[in-house]
Amino acid sequence: MELYLDTANVAEVERLARIYPLAGVTTNPSIIAAGKVPVWDVLPRLQKAVGPEGTLFAQTMSRDAQGMVEEAKRLSNAVPGIVVKNPGHRRRARRYQTAEERRHPDPWHRCLQRFARPAGRAGRRKVRRALR
């Protein structure tokens, strides 16, 4: 089992990383806004707190597919190794297609690769429908 924190509090991540074997941190715009620290300051500090073995997930704030792609590029350049999440709505599908073409890591595809595809090959009909 992997342990992820859902926070933007760097001090909390650093403290808990000393106690638990954290796999990483996930955060979103509302969590970052609550901390009242700019996203471009918080994310590099969170990446450093989880260390080279940890994974940092951060969500885009844009509402349109093109904005999501541009923001994902900026986040990837600013914070190496970050995995960019996208809000769950219909425009997400277009963003995923674009990300797939650009080979940008995406948590949805990671999930499908790790769990759904092997299950689909094993004959699980519901999973096959979900992959369509």
C-alpha cells in the first residue's frame, strides 16, 4: 500500500515524511489557495519535501483544454517529475488525448495501465466498457 498526503502544507509533509514512508503528495487549487502561498512557491517545496523517490501530483486550474495543456507544460518545466492532474469534466477527454500525443504523464493513464488493462485482458467486461 502506498501512502499519499492530500495537502499543500510543506511543514506537515516534511514532518510526516520523517515518520511514515510517504509515496507522495497530491494537491489541488483549492487546497493551495487555502494556504495563501503562490502555487509556484509551494510546488517546488512540496517536491523537495517528498524527495526524489516521492511523487507530486498537482491539478491544473485552467478550464479549457488548451489552457490545461499550457499549464501542464509550465508545471512540468517548473517542477521536474510532477504528475499533472486535470479537473474531471468533459473537456478532460480532449486534454487526455493531447497529453497522450505529447507523452505527458497523467494519473488517469497510470491508473489504467496499472489496474484496468490487466483486468480487461483477463475478461472483466465492466473494465473493458470503461476503457472505450
